Amino acid sequence: MFKTNESTIDRVLRVVVGLALLVAFFVFPDAGWRWLALIGLVPLITGIVGTCPLYMLLGISTCPVKRS
């Protein structure tokens, strides 16, 4: 699989933001912008998996460095 490149705080924030956006999708059924709330799937999935494809492309990692 992919190498984890997200810290615990990063992952928790992504899951919270993703869930909040998905809740907005269901709470506001008549809003014209509600389909944009489905973008919440992206941070939710990357937070659960622990890997962000954009971070990989940019060479970013928020994981703490393991010292040996």
C-alpha cells in the first residue's frame, strides 16, 4: 500500500471536517450547494487511510520523524 504521510492530528482533523461536510449534505436537502458537500468524502477517506496523494506529489509529510 501507500506510505503513511499524515500525523495523528492531521488525520483526526480530516475525519472531523469530512464528517461535518457529509452531515451538511444530509441536513440541508434543499440547498443548491449541498452537492459540494460531497467533497467531504476526500478528507474523510484520506484521514481514515492515513495517506494523502497530494502530500505525496508535493513531498510533504506531517508524520513525526522516527529517531533511531
